[in-house]
Amino acid sequence: MRSLVRTGRFLSPYKWLIAGTIVTTILPVMMELTVPRFMRVVIDDGILQSDFQAVWEGALVMFLAAVVGAVATFGQGVFRARLSQALAFDIRNELFAKVMQLSHPDVDQLKTGQLITRLTSDVDVVRMFSSVGISLALRAALMVVGSMIMLVLSDVRLSLIAWVMLLLTGVVLRWVFVKATPLYAIVQARLAALNVVVQENLSGMSEVRAFVQEQAQIARFSDANESLVDQNIKVGRLIAVSMPLIALFTNLGLVGLAWFGGSAVIAEDVSLGQLVEFNSYLMVGLTPLLLLSGMLAMFSRATASSVRIWEILDTEPVVKPPALPPTRDLTGRLEFRNVDFAYTRSGPAAPNGTANGVYASGHGRRAGEKVLSGLDFTIEAGQTIGLIGATGSGKSTLMYLIPRFYDVQAGSILIDGIDVRDWDLKSLRRAVGLVAQHPALFNRSIRDNIAFGNPDLPAEDVLQAARMAQADAFIEARDDGMAHVVEEAGANLSGGQKQRLAIARALAVDPRILLLDDATSSVDLETEAEIQEAFRDAARGRTTIIVAHRVTSIIDADRILILDEGRVVADGAHAELLIASPIYRELYDSQLG
């Protein structure tokens, strides 16, 4: 409930829309409450007195009330739609902006599918409640209160029937709300789990087909879908029980009115017009209660969704910018001082559903298990460092600690003698060019993908970055060149083309530190040689770290670090390591010997 009230702050900029919605909600109710009173006049003063003038005047008033009510209801729909869409627009924008501020550990915990559910389904549930639920609840409340007042004014004794029915209905509605809220929270959680399955399978479709796991994944989706359906059925049962109970109380009220009201009319204590008026007000007051159980279910679901929305908005990123960052530019001297790192949960998932890219190094490890241990070395500004080691040795993790995707648990990483945790986060990341092993490309033009880190980059600089990455040839071979649109996940590009675009994107921001995570793994040897030549020019004046599996990718590096189980076990130039490191010599012989 509190979270739903907090969501109301998004409505504050739309006071005129709220006012319009309230006015157009109240006006139809007033018109509806007018009709029974004039129906009494038509019967008692017109029909029973054979006064056609009274009949005509009463009917005219009821007709005008119906017209005014219809126009106001139309206006309510317009105001309601605009208000709800404005609310959803603002919540989505703020929620997405918050997600963009979250650090990698936060996203690891939440998972992509769950974030998508909160950005779409949960926001839409809150929107529907603000559009339909609130206005219908206000209308129902006004009709109940207004009809009860008119019943008391009409006949106090007969109004007791309505009060008893209202009390019984209130008990049922409260029971529905208490039961439904936690059930809807589970519904949204299971919907998120279903979205996770969909997201993983769409992004990992090639792997699913390659390993002939279609039926297994269909079964997995079916299980998640069945779980969601079962939970929705539980909610449906709750509503199915409440609706007949409320309908029963309403009909009991009508039976009581027929008995006691009919007796009063026969005894001439109440006029026939009063009985008809009373019956109309009873229906006006009790009929909305039939809808309230459905509205309460909507309220319960909106409450559960708003809790999930505020869980994101209230999340404090694990990686936080410093309060007083240094103002000078960095040059790129790197120091790792006794660095330890462990993921706080087992196996963070990659954005594309695989165990690659930024998250690769933590995949398959138990929570708390060290990925890096006691790293202690220095890289001078402008040096090119090769980083090699077995899968899972911590190479990618080491690189992604530099731009603070994660923070170390012990020790420190310094750039130009200043801890990375003290650098301004945006300035730090702008100074670091990153090429992941499996880069993400966007559904935009090639030009926009290369200039992603600097959208205002002049055309000649974009082309220069493409040339440095050896991407200009395949770009110019396309009819529309730089304007060619990259399909989702780069589906219309080869692996090598995607990799070269990612390299061009990193070079386009002119970084002081260049991180290449096995950046030539998807290209052939000839293309790799061309890219290596481009790297030699690009690396001048930059601190460059190259993670590689191929010795040829790092053979010309100033120094090569060999990682094994999170530790540096050898450090030196290629020629030195061939003599001093059995591990490196064995690796060299196996690939080039």
C-alpha cells in the first residue's frame, strides 16, 4: 500500500488532468443519484395523481441528467487515458534511467528478464490501476456514500437493510484484499521468471539449436508457464468466491426491501414512489460493490507491482561515484596492489544470456570464491600488455575492474597514483576504450555504432576509426556505406565484421587506456594480422591491455602477464618468457611450434 502511495508522486505534474478526472467522475454520479428522486416524483405526483405535467417534467429532468452524465463520462475517459499514459511514461523513463545507473553486481542479482518485466508488465499494471481502478473506485465510493445518504433521507428504517448488506460486503472485500495482495506478488514474480526463460532462449537460440535442446527448452518454458497459470488460477478462485457472496448480499437486500418495503406500502407508511426510489438507491449503492472485488484485485496487483518498481528505484548502486573526484585528466599508469576479487553470487549472467563478455570470468564459480588473489604489478603509461592464461584464470575480471564495473574486495587499483574509486566515474570510463570478446552492437547505422561513445564525432574521424580497425573495406562495399543499419545483435554481420566495428567504436573515443578482451578471436589469421598492424598505430600513447588466447595476438607486446587461478605466475617480454616460463613455452609450441 505504501509503495502505491509513493507512486502517486509521479502524478504531481498533472494536477489539471487529475482535477478534470475528478470532476468528470463526480458529475455522472450526481446525475445518477438525481434520477431515483425524480422517478419518485413521476410516480407519486404524476402517475398516481394522473398529472401528465408532473410526468413530463420529471422525465425531462431524468433525460437531461442522462445526457450530462454521458458527456461527463466521455470526458472522464479522455482525462483518464491521458493521465495514465503520462504516469506510465514518467515511471518507465525514471525506471530505465535508474537501471542505467545500476552497477554490474546489481544487474547480476536482478537478471535481464526480471528487469524487462518491471519496465513493462509492472508499469502497465500500475498504469491500468491509475486509469481504471482509481476512477472506478472513486465512482463506486461516491455512489455508495451518496445512495446511503439518500436512503436515510428517504426512510431511516428501511435504510437499515442497506447498512447491514454494506457491512457484510465490506467484510468480504477486506478479506479479498488481504488474500489477493501476496498472491499477485507471486504472479508477477512468476511472470518475470517466464520472461527470463524467453530472453535466454531468444538470445541463445544458436546454442539451443546446436545442442539440439529445443524440446528441453520447450519443456522448461512449459513448466514456467504452468507455474504462472497455476498462480493465476489461485487468484481466479479467490475472485470467483467473492463475487457470488457480494451478489448474494445484494439480492438479500432486495428481498428484505420487497418484504419490509412492500409491507410498509400496504400499511400506507411509505408511498409507492418512495419504495421505487428506495429500490433504485439500493441498487445504485450495492451494485458497485459487485465491481469492487474486481477493483480490489486490481488494487492488490498494482500494490505488488509498485513494490517491485520501488525495489529498483530504491536500489543504491554497489559501485558509487566518489564525493570529491580529482579534476585533472588521467594519463594511464596502472597499478594493481594486492588485489583480491570474488563475485558475491555464483555465475553472473552475461547480457546476451551467455557466460561471455563482461561477465565471463565469474561464470560457474561459487559465491565468494576468489577469482583474483594478491595481484601486484604495475603498467607504465603507454605500455602494451598481453594477458594470457587458461579459461577461468581471471583475465576478463582483471580488465573489468579497471573501469569499475565491479569493485575489489581487498587491495586497490590505481591510475596515475589515484585509486580508481576516487576518480570521477564518467571521466574514468570515458578514458577507457573497451572491446569485449562478444561485443553488443545496436540496431542503428554503422556510423552510429562506431560513434556510440561520442555521437557528435565528425564523419572523417568516424571513418578514421573504421580504417584503424580494418573495418573500412567491408563498410564501403555496402551500397549505403556508413548509413547501413545493423540488425538486432548484428545478425547481418559476420563475427569478424562485428568485432572490427567494436574495435572502431573503442578507438573512436580516443581512450587513454585500451582494453581488448580477446578482440581478434572471431577473425581469421589474415584479418588478425591486419588488425594487429592497426593496433600498433592505435596503441601509441595509450596504455593497452590485450587479453588473448592466441600467442600471435600478444607476441609484440611490451610485456606479457600469464595468469593462473587468479595469480600472475609469469611476467616478461615474449623472448624472456620463452626462456623463463615453461607454461608460456608450452603454449607457444602448441600454437606455433
